[in-house]
Amino acid sequence: MRPMQECDVREVVRIERGAYPFPWSPGIFRDCLRVGYCCWVLEHRSILRGYGIMSAGARESHILNLCVHERFQGRGMGRLILDHLLEVARGHRALTVMLEVRPSNMQALHLYRAVGFNEVGTRRGYYPAEGRREDALIMAMELQSDTPGGARRDSRDATRR
Ligand SMILES: CC(C)(COP(=O)(O)OP(=O)(O)OC[C@H]1O[C@@H](n2cnc3c(N)ncnc32)[C@H](O)[C@@H]1OP(=O)(O)O)[C@@H](O)C(=O)NCCC(=O)NCCS
């Protein structure tokens, strides 16, 4: 994992367009770099395999994008990027990490549940879809907890924003 740079945006956008039906534009990635979001790429043998983008705050971090090149999906790279983002969030002393995901995105849902995210709500009509809008599931994970076994506890009360 290494920090994303402006010169990576071209390749990142290529991966984004292959992986999402409604991809982010190059301008969105550049804005994320400009405002100082945590932007990381996974590079292996000089080839970008995926990336993750997160806004990190003292209390809450928000994963804004997590993507693996479509050719390299299902090989543990998404998990690797997500684990890295969670470490970065811990470094910012975030208590909660939030994200949105399409309810139809089984691959992503499986990954988020596996690392300990819980579903805490819905954003109606959040995503564009073919001829309609799709709701987003809001997921949250607590990084610190006063309960034994801590981070994996039900975080339905973690939607404080
Ligand atoms: C979602 C995404 C980031 C996951 O990354 P990945 O590298 O494919 O996933 P991994 O190989 O790390 O697998 C993570 C878990 O998901 C599971 N998984 C992988 N593909 C799956 C599938 N098609 N169906 C169900 N589970 C699947 C794996 O078994 C693994 O679980 P395990 O650790 O319990 O075995 C990746 O598929 C992707 O970039 N998708 C397109 C962009 C996207 O939708 N991003 C998420 C936006 S919220």
C-alpha cells in the first residue's frame, strides 16, 4: 500500500470504470487528494491493483471508495486494502468507521460483514441505477469499545454523526 498521487489518477479512473457501472470522474479523485482525504493505492509489481479512499476524523472515519481491479477481485486484495484503511483510521483515533454500500453488492457486503461492520441504517435513493435510484445500506464499525470483545459489538447505536 502507498499513498495515491495525482499521477495515479489516470490509472485509478481506468480501474474505477471497469469496476463500477456509475464510476467517479477524474475530478472527484483529484478533489479527494486536494482536500487531504486518505487516498491509498495497492500496487504490486508496478501495477495498480486497487485503491481505497477515506475521510478520517478524530471521532469518525468514512470510507468513500474501495475498489479492486476487476481482473484481480476475489484474491484477498479488497480485504487487504480495507484492513489498511482501518489501521489508518485507528491512527487518527477514530472511534467509528462508516460506509455506504449497495444492498445488491454481495461481494462488498460479505467483506464488510466479515471484518465486523454492522448495518445501521438506509439512505433512500442514494445511488444512481439504470432508470432509477438505489438505496444505500449504511454500515458502521466501532474501533474501540468499553465492552469485552469490543470492536465487533452491535453498532446500531453508532450512527451518531
Ligand atoms: C468489493 C471488493 C472491493 C472486494 O474486494 P475483493 O478483492 O474482490 O475481495 P476479497 O478477495 O478481499 O474477498 C473478501 C471477502 O469477500 C468474499 N467474496 C469475494 N468474492 C465474493 C463473491 N462474488 N460473493 C460473495 N463473497 C465474495 C471472499 O470470500 C472474502 O471473504 P472471506 O475472507 O470470508 O473468504 C471488490 O470486489 C470490488 O472492487 N468490487 C467493485 C467495486 C465495489 O463494489 N466496491 C465496494 C463499494 S461499497
